[in-house]
Amino acid sequence: MKIAKIIFGFIIIANLMISCKKANDKADGYGNFEATEITISAENNGKLQNFNIAEGQYLKKNDLVGNIDTLTLILKKEQLIANKEAVFSKITNIAAAINVLKTQLKTAQINQNRIKNLVNEKAGTQKQLDDINGEVEIIQQQIKSVETQNAPILNELKSVDAQIKQIEDQLQKSKIVNPIDGTVLVKYAEPNEITSFGKPLYKIADLSFMQLRVYLSEKQLSSIKIGQKVTVKIDTKNAMKNYDGIISWVSSEAEFTPKIIQTKEERVNLVYAVKVEVKNDGDLKIGMPAEMWILDSKQ
């Protein structure tokens, strides 16, 4: 009986030690990896050409990954250029007419000065002066009239230039240029499909750094701060794999524990979301579960 009590006592002590060890080995936070995903959409309408990207492919920033058919836009631009040349010819004709009138005005003003001198010297008549003054005034009015005709033509030229710039902008937006370094996650379209403005073409994300989103209780907030180094662990085939992480964001508002937490008691608690930035060595994937450890002694 005494031996049985001793064995029973050892069992209780062993269980307590195991329980304490498990409590001490509990991570400070649990969550899943995520990345900033960007959906690239078409900025023009037409047939999709030269769009040969693949899911999982790594793309660099400013890579040209495809284009939308631009034949209609090119033809419209050529038409506008022809219209611009026609408007220029009108301006040239008006400018030539103004130059002719200015030459006539210059000659008339020379005669005007000559006749004024003759009248002052009593060698000319007032009628001659009145006639030449009238001629100068008529020519000046004609110049103003022609210059007035030039104004709407200049406005027409500005309108054509604005339309050409719009076409050039649409031609530029017909090029599908990758905006960031990253990996193609999903491809939504194929070459030769008809696409339209705003239609998604592919989704990309920079996976070189991942964000682990975990949820901490109010009590744990006092032990963390932005920029603090933590340890992140993931499950591998043989053992846990450790990563260095940096806390990059802490939510300013509390929220209910997300449903991924198993127990009902934990789900009703208020927690704070925290993001930990981790450099990806290629093993980290979006949605992968992981643990966060705040204290180095828990590594």
C-alpha cells in the first residue's frame, strides 16, 4: 500500500512537471502569413495580345507583360494629325493675308507721312490727306478682321492637340506594365481574349517579405512595441523552424478574437491584431500558420 502511494505521488509530480513545461512552451501568439496582394486590371478596351505570363512566375517592376490591340487608336491618331495639318494650312493662309495687308499698310503710312509734310508746306491739299488717312484706317480694320478669323482656328488647333494627347495616353495605357517586383499569384485572362477597362488580368504580390498576423491580449501589449524583434516559428517535417521577425504594426482598436481560435471562451475575448514582418527564404507561403514568441528565452 505504501509503495502504491509513493508511485501515485511520483505520477502526480510528473504530470505537474509536464503541465508546467507545456505552459512554458506555449507561444505568445498564433496566426497566418499574408502578403500585400495587388490586382492588375486593364486600363483600356480591346483584344489582349502578347500576354504570356504564368502563375508562380517572378516579374520585375516595369516589365512589359502584354498589350491591348491599338490599331483603332493608331488610325484615329493619324486622322487627328491630318486634321491638324489642315488647320495649320488655314493658319498659314491667314498669316499670309495678314502679311500682305501689313505691307500695304506700311506703304500707305509712308504716303501718309509724305502728304502730311506736303500739307504742312502748303504743297498738298486736305483732300489728299483725308484720302490717305481713310486708306490707312481701312487697312488697319482689315488686319483686325483677319486676325479675328484666326482666333477660332487657333482654338480648333488646341482642341486637336488635346485629342491627340488623349489618344497618346490611351496608347500608353494599352501597354500592360508590371508595377512591382513580385510573384504572379493568379492569372485571370488569356491572350486573344477581349478585355475591358477595369477587368482584372492577374494578381501579384511581393513574397520576399511576409507579414504574420497574430492576435494578442491587452495584457500582452505592454511587452511589445513597433520595431521590436521577435521569433517566428513554423512547423517542418522534423522540427520547428525559426525566423527573425520585426513587429511592424499594432492595431489601435480591440476586436473579438477571430473564429480560427478553437475554444468558445477564447473567441469572445477582445484582442489586438499585430503584424510581424519576416524575410522569406522561400519556405513561407500565404496562409501558412505560424507562432510568434516574444521572449528570446522561449526560442
